[in-house]
Amino acid sequence: MEKILVCIKRVIDYNVKIRVKPDESGVVTEGVKMSINPFDEIALEEALRIKENGDAVEVVIVSIGPDDSQQQLRTGLAMGADRAILIKHDGEIEPLTVAKALSEIVEDENPGLIMMGKQAIDDDSSQTGQILAQLCDIPQATFASKVSIQEEKATVVREIDQGLETLEIDLPAIITTDLRLNEPRYVKLPDIMKAKKKVLDVIESGELKTDFSSSIEVINVTPPPPRESGVMVNDVEELVVALKEKGLLS
Amino acid sequence: MTKILVIAEHFDGEILSATSKTVNCASQISESIDILVLGDDSAVASQATTIDAVSNVLSISNEAFGYPVSSIMAPVVAEISSEYDYILLPSSTFGKDLAPRISAILDVNQVTDIMSVEEPRIFKRPIYAGNAIQTIKIAEGKKVLGTVRTASFKELGNSNSANLIETEMPSVNIPSHTRFIKIESEKTERPDLQVASIVISGGRGVGSAENFELLYQLADKLGASVGASRAAVDAGFVPNDMQVGQTGKIIAPDLYFAIGISGAIQHIAGIKDAGTIVAVNKDADAPIFEIADIGIVADLFEFIPQLTSKLD
Ligand SMILES: Cc1cc2nc3c(=O)[nH]c(=O)nc-3n(C[C@H](O)[C@H](O)[C@H](O)COP(=O)(O)OP(=O)(O)OC[C@H]3O[C@@H](n4cnc5c(N)ncnc54)[C@H](O)[C@@H]3O)c2cc1C
């Protein structure tokens, strides 16, 4: 295939302990480490491997988000993507809107394969890939843990609740990636330098046809209810007594 | 009255408990609940008629539904849903795969992982792996499409006899671009992770597939199910469908044992609704102790045999 399009989201790094803002308007992002959504990083790694295997010519990455998302796109370019596109938009965006905006990019770029993470670790929605697949009227294979490309089709092993499912899909298609698909490479300093020279196009969200309004209103964001603090026991004997007291063992 | 359509999840000829839990969520919104069952015969649909609170079970039998493929089901669901105000699916891999395609066809925003119904159009849902809870409102006049976090809702009773309505396959375009090849699932006699009242999970600390035998023996004494951390799955100790956590299964047993698991937030995300969490770890500083109800600093290779023999 000619081209793989990989969609990337800027999110709070997965190692950061999330704190809710006192005014309940969202979570604290100021001064917090941001990264590529780990699932998207895996999608990019897989796309690069497909290209390195000779099954694709170009890997293009695209992100929708604030101007700072350029940092994550630069990281993606340093990993080995050939070119990047940023659709600049501030504020929350619903997956349906994201997918519509992406579908405009898909129309322009005409990729043979589209990849992205199975979910973003901020809103945990797990929607964008599937919506985009339906908007483009193409197949999807979500939660992929193994991908092999053959000419006009792909065979994908999916991690589903019942075990491992294998699907065969015609290309173009969308594949969303699970954690076990691969381990993303580390970027090296020379790659970071090289990435600075690669093309990163910025499009204002207003230039697209997509309407960025949403029918979902976020009323507030609160911390989860705390669990009651627990007790330590010294041995199995004490544990069994404690469980019996709670009626959990007979 | 507000009409709700629940999309049934079934596997291997059985309606899954996730369907009943989704109906439970629906019952907190309206009394008019129908279930849609897409399958290759109507035997599964008749099981759904026993779920309490359901009015009608719509059954569409077609060989296209021999195995659930979202791109085939989505246009059918979208067509049937035209008479409904709400469409709800379980937030399992089945529902997560299918619901967004319906969102695209109907052009309605989807809510993922509904954990509570505050008002008919106001829901709570976890974000950041459950480290924050979002309350959202869906604009009046819009169809509501959502997936239900099944760990937040109990299974309903099975004393109903809802109407079974054999429904015509709507004339929609059935794509042929996606072909099911096979499914590999490990068969086990132990209760399902999502249903079991006791779950015993092992982590990297268990060390090998052979050592997991210790957990299986303990589980069999307790009638428990066995789960695992991602590290244990990645290391090949157990298959992927045993993973508990943000990207594995979200479960709500009465009693959960975390054995040789450090307590990463992504793992905790899967057990927030557990009744009592027991943590067994040889490291007294392991973060799992911060959320455990009962903690014990011990070597799991001594702890498990001791507990197992205590239960004789
Ligand atoms: C995006 C993302 C999603 C993720 N999703 C999930 C998920 O769904 N589920 C999940 O589990 N993880 C998930 N993870 C991984 C998670 O971050 C942790 O890496 C993982 O949970 C660690 O597993 P563990 O606790 O078994 O291993 P470790 O962190 O290595 O902990 C092993 C523990 O075993 C203890 N131990 C060792 N030997 C013994 C012994 N003999 N006796 C007693 N205790 C012993 C050690 O003290 C240690 O605390 C995800 C990560 C990312 C980035």
C-alpha cells in the first residue's frame, strides 16, 4: 500500500497521578507531563514496522488538539513517521467530532490503512476508530494484538472478552491497537534532530467542514469516592478470622 | 413513554450476564425496555425473555449473525432503533466495538461506560482509568446512545416471560469486507470472571505459568475465578482474557485477592467496585496496600498453601 495514516492524541502521561481541579471543571493539566497516548504509540510503532517490512511507502501522523500537540507529533516524527498534520483545536472534543474531522483528512490523504489506539487513556471512550470506520464505510479490527498484511487485506488477531479472535478484513481498513501488539521503540537523539526538518502542517479546525459543537455537556468532574482505609493482618489465621467476620468465608 | 432498546450480547448460544446488567441500567431510566437479539437462530432470544423488566424481545435470525461482526450488525441496529429514544449496549469488547458504528450512522454522540443514572439524561462515567468521575448531560431531544459499565449494575432476576417477537431482517446493505476466521478461548470449569463472587488474581510475583497452579487450587476450594495483572499476561503465565484492569476486565466480586500484584492504577481501575480487597505482597510498601481492605505482608509461596490447607 502507498500510505498508512496513524492518529495520535496528546494525553497526560500514564505515570502521572491524576488530580481533579477544586472547581470540578476537569483535571489538573498545568505543569503535568504530557505524552502520546500509549495505545497510539503502539499504533505508530506497528505502522513503522509495516513500512520497514516493505508493505507501505509512507507513514503520516495526524493529531487533533491544542497547539502543544506539535510536541507529540514531533516525537512521532522522531520515531520514524514521514510527515505530520495537526488540526488545531482548543477544548474538549467528542469522539464523533474527532472522527468527522479525521474523515476529512482521510478523504485528502486516501490511506490504505488507518491505525490508532483502541482508546485514549484520558477519556477512555474507545469510539473514534470505529466511528471513523463507519463514516468511511470501511472495515475495522479493534483491540488488535497481532497484525499481518497481505496485498489487499489484513489478518488481525483481536483481544476480546472471550479470548483471541481472528478477523480478515479488506483494505483500506481501520485497525485499533491493544497493548500487547508490540513494544514501541525509544527515540534516539539524532532522530529528534532529523524530525525537526520533517513537514508538520497545521490546519485550524475552523478550516474544516466538521462542526465542532457537541450534544454532550460535561457538568462536573469529581474524584472517585475514596475506599475506607483497610487493616493489616499478621498471618493466615488472622486473615481467615477477618474474612469470617465479614461473612465472606463460612 | 421513553422507549429503550438494549442490544443483547451472547456467545456460544448463551445470553451473557452483561445483557441483564444493561437492562438493569435501562430500568433506572424507563419502564419500556425491549431487547434486540441478533443471532443465527432464535434459541438465544428465548433465553432473553426471562430477564426481569423486559417488555419485548425482538429476535432477528439471519446467517449473517452467526458470529458478531460490528460492521454487519450496526446498520441493522440503526434501522431498528428508529422507534426508540435510547439504545444501550454493555461496555464489553462486544459493545465497545459495535456502539460507535451506530453513533456514526445515527449521527449521535455516544456515552461510554455509564456507571450511574443520575437523571434520565444525566449520567456518571469514569475517566482516567477511574481516577476521576465525569457527570455528563445529553441535550434534550437527542437520541441517547450509551454503553453500560456492567460492574456498576447487578444482574436482574429471571422470572419474566417477555414477548418474543420474530422480526424481519431490515433491508440494509450487509458488507462482505470483514470475515470471521476463528476464536480461541480457553475453556475452564471455573466461574466467569465477570460473575464470580470471589476472584483470585495473580501478578508478576507469581513467577510462572506452573506457579499459577497454586492459585487454581485455592480458587477451586473457594469456588472462585482466577484473574491476572497485565504483567502476568504479558509474561505468558495466563491467557489475555484473564486480565483485570483498565484495559482488561472491570469486575465487582464480593471478595478479591491480589496476590503478587503491586497495585498499578491501571490494575486498580478494574477492581474499584470489589467488595473486599485482600492484598498479599512481600513488599510492605507496595501501593496495593493503600487500597486494600485487608493486607498481609507475606511470601505468596508460603501464604497460598497455608490458606489452601486452612480451607480443608
Ligand atoms: C495504558 C496502560 C494500560 C494498562 N492496563 C493494565 C490493566 O488493564 N491491568 C493491569 O494489571 N495492568 C495494566 N497496565 C500495566 C500496569 O501499569 C502495571 O505494569 C501492571 O499492573 C503490573 O503488574 P504486576 O503488579 O503483576 O507486576 P509488578 O508491578 O512487577 O508487581 C509485582 C509484585 O509482586 C510482588 N512479589 C514478587 N514476588 C512475590 C512473592 N514471592 N510473594 C509476594 N509478593 C511478591 C512484588 O513485591 C510486586 O509488588 C497498563 C499499563 C498501561 C501503560
